Amino acid sequence: MTNLKPVDVAIIGGGWTGLAMAKELVSRTSVSVLALERGAPRSTADYAMDMDELDYNVRLRMMQNIAEETITHRHSLRDSAVPVRQYGSFHPGTGVGGAGEHWTGMSFRFMQDVFTMRTHLTEKHGAAHLPADLAVQDWGVTYDQLEPHYWYAEQMMGVSGKAGNLGGKLIDGGNTFESPRSHDYPTPALKQAYASYLFDQAARKLGYHPYPTPAANLSENFTNPDGISRPACAYCGYCTRFGCMIGAKAQPSNTLMPVLRKHKSFQLRTGSWVRRIVHENGRATGVQFTDANGEEFFQPAETVILSTFTLNNVRLMYLSKIGTPYDPASGKGTLGRNLTHQVQGGARIYFDKPLNAFMGAGCLGMRISDYDGGNGLTGEDGLLRFGMLSCNSRGEQPIAAFGAIPPGSAKSNWGAEWKAASLQWRDRVSDLTLAGEHMSYRQNYIDLDPTYTDKFGDPLLRFTLDWTEHEYKQHDFAYDLAAKIGPVMGAKVDPRRPSHAKYNTINYQSTHIQGGAIMGASPDTSVVNPYLQHWDVPNLWVIGASSFPQNASGNPTLTALAVTHWAADAVINKYLKHPGKLA
Amino acid sequence: MKRREFLTIPAGALGGTLLYTLAREPFLLRAQEGSAKDGTVKVPLRFFTAGEARVIAAASERIFPSDASGPGAKEAGVVIYIDRQLAGPYGADKYRYTKGAFVESVPEHGYQAKANPRETYRDGIAKLGVNFDELPVEQQIQKLQSMEKTHFFQLLRTHTIEGMFSDPMHGGNAGMIGWQLVGYPGPRMSYREDIDKHFGTEFRPKPASLEQIMKRPGKPWEDEKV
């Protein structure tokens, strides 16, 4: 083990949150910052030759090498877990920028009641009407406190969209159900493609309030407050699972790295796999990492920022023995609790006209929030929270698209009849998609697997996770809503209703894994305080979606960036001036 | 040293731009060593033996047949695509978690067994029989139907679709025949002027491959050293 020269701040993970924190630190203070990223360097220039569906969309060339590290999964405490051997339900990224390079770019603000979920649900429905295993909590921070930080994140990325609630004034064509915004989006909404246009028309006709998905894809050339210029989206459709080859999609490599590179106080070390946070007497003293050649290092640091993807944030604390592991039987302990994913669903719809669906962008679409959060829900049928329903023109690619046919149009899924039916329906299929809130439950949590290990021999994380009756109600509601809108779009709705299947690790759902190191007002029920400072180790900050006590319908990146900026303010304005516990 | 294996196919059967498909193999249709004067080409194989390649060529053709609705696996060169995938990191499970214990689990956990795609194919080909390609078509279909539930068949079906529609640099979709079949234009840098037009009518730009639009050689993952 080689001891390295001490730094003021060591940041673990070079993705959105770690680099956003680094940027604030080096541009607003004089501290020295070292970011440790286990993957390789990345830049926009790397992405020009990546417009290849097979290697990137099918084989997932940008993801973490799952042969080296994965998770295990079981449905309940009674089951034994097995490893996720090939990527399925979510896709962790690697390299500079992390999953922020290959993300889709959907950039929602969470609604204000999400941040006070326990209080809100109890007031609305009464504690007796909430499921006994419900684990939702208040965040310890409110929407109003985060609003300026949302605005910071939107400006940094140049998010395109249309405001629906500007300081309380509702604006038609935007999301009128959103919480009040201080500013309209930095850039106007993207153009719409045919399928999302049809959804907009139909939803409007039915009295809903469709609005364009807020997108971290620029609708026009834009220069952000840091002076970073990026071009408008070209609608090539190579977004999700790809890096953007022109930089129209905001990625850490094209927004944060150009700023960080100018600062001498910032260093980035790639190929550096942090394996332990070293601590004694309630203080982190630094981090231990292994480089690409297998050599081991100790990096001393005054402050440690743990800012990897949700999974590794939780795992590093387990491996470093920081905090109290959660016990689902007693409900005691905090590390690993409140694991959530996101509820997907909806319905497939079939048109008799071509959609030219190969054009698009990952986050190009129209959606409705008429039933988002608890909007329009009484809770009497047990449905407490729903989400958004959307129609997207993501840029369809031919391997993934081929073979989408209405049930009954071929007896088999191969051979002449199947081929002919697939050709007949080619470019005539779309989806109405739910992005639904996944509430947290006592039994869904993360701990260490007793059997399986990573390439170093360290235990893998184990997910105990399954859907509950509430998520099945969300699936049913989404299908029924889609079945109302689809025909008005001129489409036939797939007659297969939701199957109420168990959680599976095979089919992609979203890379929105949250919780495990949640924030909150009490050390008895959260890992970090409302400033994302660890309750037991005050010079350790754990940032990212691992801090979300439950999933909101919206995709988490924008909120992860907003809480990062909120935490950065706390570090810079309070902690560095007077190191100690902020709560 | 392993004897070099070739797949012999009628030149006319393959999309028409086989030369492009084989861009990374120094290879010219006319000048190729050992090429027959009878209008056939010999494609150098990376993984399969010639016999195995014939079996997989026939089986993929049953999955995606060349028929009245358009060209199929034969014209696209699907077997060449599969051969390269199996020879590369994917075939060797370089990027799959392959630590034990291997235990059977519920269907929600997907494929949990130890065998990598290469082993699965070798086993599957043995079950199809080395003379599969010589069987009458109806018997080939029956045989595949009897194996529909196997991991091998599911891989073969998936790979056949991939070989039809992946960028030609991967060895299939010869001459972009698969893209032409479904009206996919290939990767293109911009639809800024088209995204909100052509509503309800077919917009079908002429396909171009990644190497054609970028004007430089691609780096397909299957070429990575295993």
C-alpha cells in the first residue's frame, strides 16, 4: 500500500454528482480536490463512432463491467438471492461522467409533496389507511428550499421545456401540476415527432393537460452560466445507452469537465477503484483504492465525498463498516433501508400509418401529470400515488423494434408467418408509458450478499425487492388510462392487461435505483442529515439518489443534481468554515 | 495450428456487397485464395467449422426465411455475424458475471447457467445434428420447434434478428439488406429538418452504414481480444 500526499477533499466517483460537487468546491473555495473514478476517461470525441445499435444498445458497451461486480437479488427474506449475471432491469455506467454519459436526459422536478411524503399521506388519508409496510419518509428538506438548486441544475444543463407554473401562475401547454417555478426553462421545448404529436392532440381532446417532457437535450444552441456552449439536438435518436456525439445532450463530460479542467486545484484520477473509506474515532481519514494495475494506495483526505451511483454508495459504507445496517425484522438500523426502483407500465398501441419512428431523441415526448403524485386520486381503492403517462419518440432502432406485433398475428415468434406480420407492423407501433412513483416499503432493502463476491473477493450487494399490491394497482390504472387515450390517437390498444408479475431482473425498467443511504431529520431513520452529511461521520458526505427516501414519478438525475448543489452550499458556506455536525 | 475454416456460399446469395461486409478481412472476391471459379465465395470463419456454419446458416434461415415477403438470413449473411460474435468477447462471456455458485432460480432471474454462448452453440448444433442443413425444410422446422424452449434456440433467434439488422460492420445485414427490408436509414447525424414533418406518410432516406457516414473504420466489439 502506497501512501499518497494528502488532499483537502477526496471525491469518490466521477459522475454527475461527484463532478458537480467538485466544480462548486474548486470554483468557490481554495481547497484541493481529487476525484477518483474507477472507469476510463471519456469525451465527446469518443462518441462519434458509437452510433451502433448492436454494441451500445444491445451489448451495452458503456456499462460497468458486470463480470467484475454485480448485485444479487431475491424477492423476499424467505428466498436465497442469485446474481444478476447479465444486465437487465437497470444499467450502471462507468468512466468519467458515469451513467450521466449514456442517460436519456429526462429532467423533472419532483412535486413538493414528495419531499414531505409521510406527513402528506398521513394528512390526506389518515395513518390507518396507509399500508402497514409503507416506509415513506419526509426528506428533511423541502421543495422551496431546493427550488434555487433545481434552477441551478436546469441552467447548467440548459434543460428544454415549457413551464406550467411560474410562481403560481398556471400556463397552458406546460405542466400545470408542477410545483411553482421561479423561472421558465432555459431553452424552449424540443420539436415533437408524429407519435408524441398525436398523443398531445388526443390527451387535449380528452381534457387532460399534456406538456413536453423536460429534456437535457438542447432545443437550440445554448451557453450556460459557466460559459459552456453546446449545440441544439439533431434528433438522431442515439441517446439512451449512447454518448451524444455532438454534445447536445448534457453530460458531465460536456458541461462539468470543461470547467474543471481549467482549475489547478482539481485533479481527476481514472482507473482508480475505491474499495474502502478508512475511518477512526468517527472521522474519515481517507480512502483506499486499487488502480488498473492492481496496485493499492491510501489517499489521506480531510473530507470525503461519496458520490458514486446508488449501489456503490451503499456498498462502500457496508464494506467500510460505516453506520448501522438496517434490519427489516425490527425496522431498526438505517444503512440499506428504503430501496426503491420506479414503476413502469402502460400499453402498446398499433397504428395503421407509418410513424417514421427512427427519428427522435431519448427524451422527446409528450406526457400528462393529471394523475401524477396523488392528483385526482381519492385513495379509496388503495391507489395512493400514480405517476405520469407519456408517449415518446425516442428514435427507434431496428433490432429492438423488429417483431412488435399485435397478439394473434402469428402463431410463433419465428418463421415465415412471424416475419410477414413483423414486416406488416414495422414502424406502426408505439407505447404509452407510465413513469410511476415507487414508494418505499419495510421489506425492500439492500445488504451484503453472504455468498457472491466481486473480482477482489469483496461481498456483492444483495437486493431484497418485489412489487406490492400498490404497484399492481398503478399498472392497472396506467393500462386503463392508456386504453382511453390510444383510440383517440387513432391507434388500437394491445388487449393484454398487466400481468401483475413479480419484480424481474431481466427486462430493462430504468436505471433509477434510489435509497439505501437516505436523508432525513433523525439519525434513527436516516443515514445522512438533511445536508447529506453522514450522521456518525461528519467529514463524510454521501450524495446522489441513494439519499432519496422514496422514488418520485420523475426520473432522478435533476433532483440528484439539485440536492448535490444544496449539499455543496452547506459544505462551502457552513462546514468548511466551521467543521462539525450541521444537524 | 488450427486449420483455417471457410464457409462456401454462392456469391449471388449474399446481398451484393459482400466485399464491404468483410472489410476488415483482407479479402477480394476475385483474387481470393482458393476461391472457386463457379461463382462461390469462401468466407473465412473465426469460430465455426464449415459444417457447423452450414447448420447455423440453415437454422437461421428457418427463423428468418427468405421468401415472398423479402430477403432473409441467407442474403444478410446472418451466420457470418453469429460466427464473429461467438469468436469475440461476447461468445466467451467476457462481460457476464460468471462466478459460482451456479444455481437454478426463478424465471425472473433469467439465464443463470455456466455455459457461455460458444458452449451453448456447440451443444445446440450437436442436438440439431451435423446434417441438419441437408434435411428437408419441413423437417428442419419440426426439429427447431422441438427445441423452441431451449436457451440455445432463444439465443439463435435473438442472434438471427441481430444479424439481420445490426450495422454491416458486424458481418450480417450484408449490403444493408435488412435495413432496406424494414425501411431503416441507418445512423444519421441529423433529422432537424424532418423530425416534425412527414406526419403519417413514409419517410425513407436511403440507408448508409456507420462507416459510410463517418468515413472511417468502425471498431466492432467482437474484434476485441478475448
